[in-house]
Amino acid sequence: MRSFVGTSSLRVRPGRAARRYQMRNSRIISTTGGDRPFGEGAARRGDVIYVTAEDSAAQTIRPRLEAAGSNLQRVHIIECVNDHFGPRPFSLVADLAQLEHALQALRRPRLVIIDPINACLSATGLRPFNPNSVPRVRALLRRLEELAGRYRVAIVCVTHFTKGKGAALFRVTGSFAFVAAARSEFMVTRNQDDPDQRLLAPLKKNFAVNDHAVAFRIKLHLRPATFLAPYVEFVSPSRAI
């Protein structure tokens, strides 16, 4: 686990950029105890574990967190794990114990983000795994759910849509078990009435009303060395869709 010093949910979208900025906004609110958008109260301040299988911590994640005002002391990155053959990508199939050790080391863990979850399902020589198998995926997610319960953390998993047509819930990449197991699911998409806006829209919410979306824009902040770092700016309260 790399630290920046000097109940389960699923989010899906057709592309990559906007949902990544949404994940970073979640980390900012959690690490600073900041206010949620539109007067919905303040978050409990704590630590965030971010399992990344694609973005570079130093070149991508950190500059964007700095641009948005995150407390870097509370952001802990898992980019890879080491085994007998050297570093390899983190796998929920083989490395769930390492994730639990990372949670145990933190005083106030609040949030775990797995981005994207499909890249964290690699099989090993001793543990074969089929990510399209409903029973296999349900069993894995059940262990992840138990981990969330033991440490009272929210777990957010990010994934993509397939290229096909049809209802959004049935186009989530991989097994349908991802859809069935998650208690809440959100989609990030462009606002058809305003191409510069994105919408964070609910697809499934087991514990709340399921008919509101939140609009936001991706803004740019000039960092040292003329580096433009994107961040999220909410522009309208929840509205029915």
C-alpha cells in the first residue's frame, strides 16, 4: 500500500474520464470531512484506500487530488502486490487478505475504491477464476461484503458498460452478479441537453428512492509547471430523471 505523504456500491459508465473524477471527489469529501453537495450534510472524516489497476498514482491520481483539495495524508494507494515472481496487479481473488491488512493499519478507514473491478479479478496458478461465472463472482463479492461489514467501510467498485444496446443494468461488463450483489448502482453519462455537463444517475438503490440524478462539470485547475489537473464541480441539485 502506498500512502501519499509529501456497504458496497457499483458505478459504471461508457468511457473513463468522468467517473474517475467522481471517485476522486468521493475521496476528497472522505479525507477532509467536507460537505456533501447541496446541503446534504458533512461526511465523516477518515482514510481512503484506492485500488488502482490503470492510473498512475504519481502522474495522474495525486495531481488531481491536490487540485481538488484532498488531504493526501489520508489517501492510501494500492497499485500492485509482490509475490515470489515480483510485482503484479492486485487481485481480489488472491489478495483479499492484503486488503484487510491495509484496513487494519488505518485508524479510521471510511472508503475503499476498486477501479476498475474487472481488472482486479486475475486468476493465479493456484486459484483459477472465471469473472463471467455468476456463482464465482457472487462468492467473491460476498467475501468483500463481509470485509466491509467488519470494518464499517463503504466499498465502491468501478466498471464499464459493454458496447451492446439495451437496458443499462444488463450492459455492465462481466457477470450479472456485479449488478445483483451491489446495494446501489450509479451511471455517469453526458447530459443530452448540455454536452458540457455530466450526470451521476442512479440505476439501482435498495435503500432509497431511485429517481434522481446530480449534474456536474469537469473543471481544470492550473498546477505548478503548467499542469492542468481536472476536478469536479457540481452545478445543480438532484432532479428527477
